Amino acid sequence: EPEVTQTPSHQVTQMGQEVILRCVPISNHLYFYWYRQILGQKVEFLVSFYNNEISEKSEIFDDQFSVERPDGSNFTLKIRSTKLEDSAMYFCASSSLEAANTEAFFGQGTRLTVV
Amino acid sequence: AQSVTQLGSHVSVSEGALVLLRCNYSSSVPPYLFWYVQYPNQGLQLLLKYTTGATLVKGINGFEAEFKKSETSFHLTKPSAHMSDAAEYFCAVGKMNTGFQKLVFGTGTRLLVSP
């Protein structure tokens, strides 16, 4: 069964450092998303991406964040200068064009720890 | 704005007992409703969803949920719990007629199943 894969599963970084979280969405999907979950809190929408541009972003997704689809398979989330409060589980998800607003497939997450 | 409330951060049941996980939502537009499950060290897996049509929806692993508009609820049930059901369950709401899926999640309910 096709799945969304994320790497690494756990990333530890020092405050102020740049970090890139990687995702490989399901191959025929066209919508891509990042969500995050701070420990003990809700899963929160960060950004959606379609046709090589951001469709919508939340207020969390400030100038420190960026997304990119550098090639035909990867979808990345970059945090330019990490802060302690960026520590969270980051989930990537993707949807097909036909089921864009009814079904998203999530990856297993990347746990980011900022020290 | 949309929101989800999941009552009970932890629910404990005995194997074979009824599982009931509560979810109430708030939405100014007709909602799409979802239940996701997260097993340890895994991603979010879609259990079931309500978009339109029949208000009682059946999902994987014997789970079902009923959309009750008058009660703004979408509670998840399973007649007989199995040890393998132990996981974290997330209720989420999305919007109908959007071009992509932006989900608002609840805080999650951890289901504990004892022998």
C-alpha cells in the first residue's frame, strides 16, 4: 500500500540552527501538507501546497518557515532559525486531486527537538 | 472558525467492552468529520470519515461513528475492544467544498485496553 514517508524520524538541533524535514508524498498525489503537534497539544495545520505554491498557511507558519518541492518526489519543510518552541512532532500529509478535501494520508512524523 | 473538543484525554476499557470516544465539533459551515488513529511510533491513519450521505459511517477495525448535527457530535464506537485497539485517537473537522484539506484536530484521546 502506498504511504507517505518522512525522514528523519527524530532530529535534534541546536537553537538558532536551520533544519530541513523531508517527506516523500504518495506518488500520484498533488496536494501536500505540513502539520505539527507540540507535546500534549493538538495537531495543528501549518501549510498546504499545490501546483508549486502555497495554497494556505496558518499564523504559525511565519517567515522562519518555508516549504519546497525540489524535485518530483520530495516535499520539504525548512525552519531557518529554530527556537525552543519549535520542538514538536511534524507530520507531512498528501492528498490526491480527486479526494483533496476528503482524505489525506499522513506520514509517521518527524520528532524535532530543539536544545 | 472550526474547532473540535474531545472529552477525556484517556479512556480505559477492558478487552471485550464497548469503546466510546467522544467528539464534539463547532463549524459555521457544513463539516467534514474524521477520526484518525495513531499507534505508537506510527503516523496518523484514517479510521473513518463523514462527508455527505449516511450519518452512520463504518471504518476499519470494526469502528463506527455517527454524525449528529443536532448535537454537533461525531462519537466513535466499537462494540468490543481488542488489545490491539490501544492507541491515540484524534477527531478532526474539515470544510466542505474547499479545494484541499485543512483539518482542525482535537487534542486526542488515548485508549487503554486491559485484559
